[in-house]
Amino acid sequence: MSYSIAEAARRSGLSIDTLRYYERIKLLDPPARDTAGRRAYSDDDLNWLGFLTKLRTTGMPIKSMREYASLRRRGVASAGRRKALLVEQRRSVAERIAELQGCLDILDYKIENYAQVERNVLGVEPGMEEISA
């Protein structure tokens, strides 16, 4: 299947400018061109864009993404280094999740604390809020 740049942008959730930028900084290989010379993105291109989007969502720096893309072009000989990049990014994501879990725990504690304060102020026994409403 072949997709115009507008369709590739829509399907990937990225802007046309981002697609061109990714091509310019060599995150994305130049797509094929149709007979009129317009970019024609393939399903493989869209899959790669989906993976790049996930890497960005994890907070991977563009520099590391560029290294990964460059290594990818080298094929299986670069698998070890690509894996190392992903292992390091996974560690970073796990640390961030742990940090966010700590934040979530504090929010839950504070929310429960304020719920208890509201129950005390309203004179409603715990567990009876639904009945009195």
C-alpha cells in the first residue's frame, strides 16, 4: 500500500512538517516517490513511524533515536547496540514509572485524607456517603 504525505501524517498522528523533519535528520529514510515525484509512504514506513513515536513518548532523545535509525540501516550486525539502546531506554522508563507511581500514591493518600475530612465535617460515617446522597 502507498500513502501520500497527508495520509501518512494522518495515520501516524504526526504532522507533515514532522515527517519532513524526520526525513531531513535521517530518522526516516526518504520514502519512495510516485510518478509525479510526490512522497509515497509504505506500510513499513508507517510501522517505523509508529515505533519512532513510541520512542519519543518514552522520552528518548532525538540524538539516540538518530543513532538507533542509523544502526537499523546496518542490519543485523548492529542488533547488539540497538538492543543496548533499548535496554537503557527501558531502564529510564522504569525509573520514571516508579517516580510517577510514588506521585500517584501521594495523590491517593491526599485524596483519601480530604475525603475523611469531608466526612468528618459533614458528620457522615465512612461508607455511608452513597446512602445519604
